[in-house]
Amino acid sequence: MAFMQRFFEYLTHHPYLSGAAVVIAILVIVNEFLERAKSFAALGASQAVQMMNQGALVLDVRGKEAYEAGHIGEARSISDADLAPQAETLKKWREKNVIVYCDTGVRSASVARSLSTLGFAKVFNLAGGLDAWRKENMPVVKGGAGGKGQGK
């Protein structure tokens, strides 16, 4: 009881320090959630290349303009909004490796979760997205000539 009384006394005498501690705690919690969101089934560029060599499907979930400006070689362009309607066209991939990427890996992590809930068993998110792919000096193809059976 005495501890709680002294704690509240401290809070009232040091409102700026108490407020700063609360703000820092909130920032740490938000950062942790963002890091966990990015790391959903994450794999690096070299692991992605190995899976691609074994026939993995690669989905680019950025917009069409971004896709045409530069994408991973055999990637199919599919927006996250078109994911549910086009899931049926991707049904043959439900038990095979699927790699999803965006620019940074945050949006694609969300799409990877959505694909998992739609019944896709082996969905992976490219850690760091296309930005990380480029930093690893991996090849990027420009233009609309993308992967087989390119989506909308």
C-alpha cells in the first residue's frame, strides 16, 4: 500500500518524466508490432532464389505502375485488393511455395497472412521486399512482360 501511495506521489510530482516514460513504452510496443508484422514467414533474397529455382510462385502485390517500373523476373502482378477474387485462379499453388513481396515487406506480410487464411499452406514474405532484393544486387525486370499467367 505504501508503495502505491509513493508511486502516485512520484507521478504527481514528475508529470513530464512520467509522460515521457509512457510515450517511450508506447513507441516500443508499436515498434515490436511492426517488426512482427514484417517478419511473418519471412525469407531472405538468397532463400527466395532457391525456392524460385524449385518452381515457387512469386507474387508482386504492388500497383501495376510499380510492377512495370521494375519487378522480380517471373513475378505475377496481383494487387492486394484483387487477392480474394483471384485466389481461385491460384488454387493449384495451395500446397506449393508462394513468395509474396511489395516494396518494403510490410504490405506483403499482410497479404501472406491473407493467403494463409485462404488455404495456402506454404506462403512466404520476402523480407525487406523489393528494396532488400535490390540491395542484394538481385536482378529486376522492367516493363509489363512478367511471369506466366500474369494477374491484373
